[in-house]
Amino acid sequence: MNRWKSAGTSYAGAALLAAAFFIIWEAGARWYDTPYILPAPSAVLQRLWELADILFLVHLPATLLVIVTGLAVSIVCGVGIAVLMSRSRAVEKSVFPLLITSQTIPIIALAPIFVLWFGYSMWSKVAVTVLITFFPITVGAFDGLRAASKDMEDLLRTMGAGSWQIFRKVQVPMALPSFYSGLKVAVTLSVIGAAIGEWLGADAGLGYFSRRMMTQMDAAGVFAPIVLLSLLGIGLFLGVKAIEYATTKRGGRRS
Amino acid sequence: MNKRYRPEHQETALEFRDVTYTHKGSQSAIFQHVQAEVKQGEFVSLLGPSGSGKSTFFRLAAGLSHPDQGTVFLHGSVPETRLGRVGYMPQQDLLLPWRTILENGMLPLEINGVPKKEAAHNVSAHLKAFGLDGVENQYPHELSGGMRQRVSFLRAVVGGSDILMLDEPFSALDSITRFMMQEWLLEQWQMAGQTLIFITHDIEEALFLSDRILLFTQPPIEGRFTEITVPLPRPRKENARDHPELLKLKRELINRMRGEGGII
Ligand SMILES: Nc1ncnc2c1ncn2[C@@H]1O[C@H](COP(=O)(O)OP(=O)(O)OP(=O)(O)O)[C@@H](O)[C@H]1O
Ligand SMILES: [Mg+2]
């Protein structure tokens, strides 16, 4: 009850700040009065309303498909690599440096190559999304898997547990909080990854649409899909939180 | 009321025969040709300074480590693996924080393939005796230290092995809770009659609880342990703490450990 109250006040602060920001923006845009450079928030909303059909029915689904596919690939590969690394020091030693190196690659520079390889198909965008999201997922899962204490594993061994039982009953539950932290970072990045991919070469998607509006000097039209992208990121984040809440038991949660 | 037979008439539950053990990567041995046995139904304490090899003794007995030389017998024979044959209660309670008390108790049963329903039923039957009635659906962090130790003990008991090893189970408790837990443990043991091997740093605790105390000195330990038999009758009650015999033994123990340069 107390927690709700304090959550309420902290969110109230954020809402207040956001409201102030939008009011200043609105006022500034009206005063400046050059909508093709600085559209007012109200103009963006209006444009969003006008473009709703094509945005919601064509471009949002296209982007969502890229994000979901990219995240799925990242989760499967990232968790797989994390499990292998946690099982074998040799794998960890040879794979981890490569993982880190992969993160130093400027993705914007690499994205055109993906377009070259995969064409304008969905897969070039998926590749960018994977490259940007699998690192936090892998590291989160790996750290979590290593968090299980040796003592706990030994205790289970004295009960006669095999390594699969130790994995399922200790390591996995222990790894979940850290895995979800990584996943939360990854879902917000996935929106950026998909948008970058679509900017660089696509025939559908919110990033692509935003760029097309740019060529038409329609600033409000550039912002409208960006608003949707940002809402998408928030939605995905909340989705992960909900899954986390459902799959980790109360006792495991920090209060 | 006491299901136990006199220990001296009993079979050996655990025997170390000529055990030599050196930690991997370590120069000096912890045990050299060590010989020790624990009778069925006996309460034996391992007493000694930090680093003297008490936990190592447990790991060897439980099958987590293997002797370089010599043999560990359980009930007179050498099982394929000792893992899963000896109940172990660690120093920290090591309860799984994402499991309720009931689910924590069910862990050893689940591992041995007992169906969940049956496991839950089995654990529930013990809750009352362990003073855990009504908290079975709470999580470990909601319980006091003494209660968590009882859950940990419950978990070791539920596993069903008749040899239980307790590694400093009460060392993290305040002295009042600790006294109550000692008495409670004696009661439980006097009813169920398992073989109990108990590590402690506390001389009074060892004297009050045990039939026999094995003294651990600075490693390497060679041959037989120095041994003290506590002559008090069973069942022991709280007032046995002040028995003159115990005070005398305590004095003697302290002197002996001083002589050996051990620090407890
Ligand atoms: N995994 C290990 N590798 C190398 N040496 C170890 C290892 N575990 C313990 N030792 C050493 O073996 C000796 C005995 O350790 P052990 O844990 O058995 O002592 P203990 O009597 O249980 O001490 P305490 O009362 O502090 O728990 C110590 O000197 C310790 O440093
Ligand atoms: Mg120890």
C-alpha cells in the first residue's frame, strides 16, 4: 500500500517533467512557426491520426515482426552460448573475447553490408537487431548461471542430484533475475536496431516510413512513426516485466 | 521412548579405514592413514580449530571428495557412490530463496524422483515436529534464523538417509536460540535415532550433545583421532549442561587443546 503510494508520487514527478517538456516544445514550435523543421507535438499527434491506417496496419506489423524475430534469434543463441560458456571454461575463454569484440563494431557502418547480403528482405533488419541485442542477453544469462553458489550445487550433489537436475533446480532459477535484466536492456535496444536497419534499406517498417517522410520534408510525418517506435519500446519493456513477474517467485525477488 | 540401542552393540554406520587425503593443488596432506568409525545411532561431534579438516572429513564421508588412499565404508560396505546416501546439513542454511518452506523440504525427494504430491505429503507430515506448522507456504527470507535452520534440518531428515551430518548448524544463531535448538535437536534425535555427526567449535555444545567427541588438531592428522567419551546418560535434559562431570571434561578439553596449540 505504501509502495503504491510512493510509486505514484515518483511517477507523478516523471509525468510532470514530461508535461513541462511538451508544453515548452508546443509553445516554442508555435512561436517559431516553421512546421517543416520543428513540428508542434499537437501537429505530430494530428499527423499520427491521419496516417493511422498505414502506420498501424502496414508499418508497425513489419517492424514488430523484425523485432520479435531478432529477439527470438538472440534469446535462443545468446542463452545457448551462455549455457555452453557456463559449462566449460575453455568455451568461455575462447568465446567471450569474441563477444566483446562484436560489440565494438559500429553497427551503423555494418548495416549496409547486411543489406548487401540479405537485400531489402526482413533478414537484413533482423541481422542488425540480433547484433545489437544478443550481447546483453548473453551476458545477463551467463552472469546469472554463474551466480549459483558452489555450496548449493554441492548440497544438491549430496542429495544424489545429477548435473541436469542441478541445472534445472538451482542454476536456472538463480539465473532468471540477471537474464531478465539483460532482456530488458535488449528489448529497448531492439527497437533501435530495427529502426536503424529500416532506415538503411527497407520497403516497409516504421523506420523506413520515417525516412520516407523526411524526403518529403514532412517533419510531423517523421515524428509520427518515431512516437510509435518509442511506445513500442515501452510496451516491450513492460511485457518483459510482466513475464518476469509471472515466472519468478516472490521469495526470489528483491523487495 | 528411546528406540536406540546402546551404541557399543551397534554396527558401524561410517568408517574411515586408512584414509589419506590431500587437497588438489595443496602440498601437505590433511589426513594421513586416518582411522575412524561411527556406530549406528551414535551422536559424534567433531571438535577442533578452524582449518583442521572437519569440513573436509564431511566432504569425504558424503562423497563430494574422494580419498587418495584408503576406503570410506557406509554400513560396512563400499557403495558405488556415497552421494545421495548421507544427509547433509550445511553451515549456512542454503535454502533456495525462490522456493517456499514446503518446496524446500521437498527438494531431496524430488531429486530422488518421488512424485510431487507424495513429496508434499511426506514433508507436511514432519512440519509439526519441526515447529514449522503454518509457515509452509512462506519463503525463507520471511523466517527467523532458528526456523531456517530447522527447515534445513528437516530437508536433511526428509532425504531419508540414516546418517546425518551437520556442519556447524547453530554457529550463526544467538545464544538463547542456540540453546533451544540444541535441546530441540537432542529431542528429535532421541526420537528418530539416526546416526548424527556434528561439527562444532563450541566445547560446551559438543559435550552436552554427544556420545563421543573426536578432536581435530592442526593437519596433517595421522592415525586415530584423540577421542573423548561423554559419560552422561540418555535421554539428556537441559539440566545436564551443569552436570559436574561435564564441567570437569570441559576443563580437561581446554587444557588439552591448549597443549596442542589449537585455537578454537
Ligand atoms: N578446496 C580446497 N583446496 C585447497 N585447500 C583447501 C580446500 N578446502 C579446504 N582447504 C584447506 O584444508 C584445510 C582444512 O579445511 P576445512 O574446511 O576442512 O577446515 P575446517 O576444520 O572445516 O575449518 P572451519 O572450522 O573453519 O570450517 C584448511 O587449511 C583449508 O585451507
Ligand atoms: Mg568447516
